[in-house]
Amino acid sequence: EHLDLEGFADYYLVSFLWSISQFTGAQDIAQPQSSGERLFTIFILFFTFIFSAYAISTITSSMTQLQIITAKQSQQYAALRLYLNSKQISKGLALRIQRSARRAADELARNTPESSVELLQLVSEPLRMELHREVNAPALMKHPFFKFYNIVYVAAMQQVCHSAVSQLSLHQDDLLYSNGEMPEEEEMRMFFLLAGRLLYMHNDKLPKAVKVGQWACEAALWTLWPFHGTMRARADSSILLVNAIKFQRITCQFMSRDANPLQYGRE
């Protein structure tokens, strides 16, 4: 009775305003005095209701996804513990394995591997070759040969980055190779340290730290090469691997008198 209403439209606006105000717990819904004020208030309340519903649904969906991911990880860790217990693995080794698995899962969450990006599988092969060159070439060009090779044979360098390169993750105290070990010919590789820190030990000589940007086992690209010394990770590390057989197949396709990789290998 205390409202100043004119006609059916005002009665309708007040009724609708009162209805949607119930979602916000409003008590005094008679403050808007004109039709324009009522329309504005209705709009604000309606927008607030929609936004609140969207925010709540987004939070709920995110929490559900997080719960699913957490449950899946918990099942995986439980399965790992069950396996280690069933095989009666020593406590020290079991702890190292579980710690390594957790670090690998954390690393996977931080750095998405290419294999998990489904759309990249739909990209044309030439574009993927260019992508791999931009990703891998900077690390390879720390070495003088690859720096020169990238200038002389861009196409060959692109194929090396695309087909002959892979990555390996090591955790602290993991062994990369040991003295006297002779890998299979298909497994011969040269190593480039991308991140972390390695320690090289050879006979009675003082251990030598291998830092980011340095490399090891270059001779494996040119000949059958048994490992001399032992290389171990002193921190969580990421290593770029160059497969010797694939590298040789690619370089044999790109040779000239002015730039012959075989001549470099002999020297």
C-alpha cells in the first residue's frame, strides 16, 4: 500500500523484483521508486544470480576434476607400493623408487610432453620438423660441430633434431652409464645436459662436474665407443640424447667436399 505504483507494469516489476530478491536474502525490496530504478535493480540481481551460478558450477567442476586426478594418482602410488611389497624390495630401494616416481609425476605436470599433445599429431610433418629444430637446435649448437653444421646444412640439422634426438630425465643419484659398459650399436648416444647437474668419475682422477650446456660421449657418434668412467646425476637432470645410428644415416645424405662430417669424425 505504501508503494507508488502506476498501472499493471509497475505491479509486475515490483512482483518480479521481490521474486528474484529472495535469492539474495533482500529484506527491503521497496527502495527503487521508479520503473527505471526497478528495471536496473532487476538487471543487477539477475546478473548477480547468473554470475553466482556460473562461479559455483566452475568451482564445483574444478574440485571434481582435482578429486579425480588425486584419486587416480593415489591409486597409482598404492599399486606401486603393493608391487614393491609383493616383490619384497628392500626398504631403501623402495623409498628411492617411490621418490623417483613422485618426482617424475611432478615433472610431467610442469612440462607437458609432446606425446600428450594430441593436436600436434595432426600437424604436417614439415611443420613438426621445424618445431623440433627450434626446440632442440639451441642445445645442440652449444657444440662447435653442430653450430657449424646448422649453418652449412640447415635441412640436415632439421632432420637430426626431428629424427635423431630424444630426451631423458634422471633423478638424483641415478646412474647414466658405468665404466666399461658397451651399449648395443643401436643404443649408442651422445649426451647434452639441458638441466640439472651430473658428476663424471674416471679411475682415480678427481670427479668432474658436468654443467648445463656441456656434453659427453661425442665419440659415440663416429665409432663404437665403450664408456670410459662413470656418469651419475647429482641433481634432478634433463638430458638430450643424439642417437648415433640415426645421426650417421642423416649426415651421409648431406656431404660435400667443403663440409664432410666424416672428415671431422676422423680428426
